[in-house]
Amino acid sequence: MSRPVLLVLAALVASGCATASGSVSARDALVGRWTMERVTDGGNDVSATANPAGDRFIVLHADGTFESGGRPYGRNTGRWVYNARTRRLGLDSDLGPDDDSTWAVSLRDDTMEWEGVGSAYARRFRITSRRVR
């Protein structure tokens, strides 16, 4: 998985649709626009490199599609899936399998933490995103 793809995946989780019981499902809570606030690589803050213009984002749509963007990496689209039991968010990029990624995500209020899953390379990365209202 390429480094730009891992970094593009920043910024995610939140506003959701209510269920019949009035609660929001874990998947629905991820739906929304997320801006990238911080990126670490092996514990080192690389936010200035990963998001030099401060405009990186990801939008998780309720229909299972996503779009991300921001300089210098540009736009990306694809599909996303979430497994609430494992807290795994999978991104299937339209750019091909080298740009796909899996993340362990946690949500607290309007902040989503992303932790890379899979290869040793992917596990080095942590992203903090904030929901845009």
C-alpha cells in the first residue's frame, strides 16, 4: 500500500442516521465529512508533510462510497465497509489494490482515530480526524 494512499485516508467518522430505536449504529456514526488534523508515522508527527496545505479530508457516504482529497495528493474515490465487531474500516480505492487500506477506528464525540492495520508499513500510521458540521 502506498504512503500517499494511507495518508489520504485521513479525516473521517460521524453524523449518522437514527435507527427505529432512536440510536445511531456504529456504521452510521462514521458517515460524514472528516478533516485530517494529525498524522503520525512510527510515533513521529508528520502532519506538515502529510497535509501541508491543511485541507485533506475524507467523506464517507451512507451508500458505502467515499471520496477524499486535498493537496498534494488530489482526489480519490471508492467504496468503504465497516465491521463493528472488529472496528475495522476498509477502503477499496478506485485507483486499484495498491491504494486499498484497512484501519482500526475509534470515535469519540467529533474525533475519529485511525490506526493502520495489516502490513508493518500500514501499522506505523495513526491519523486523527475531526468531523465537519
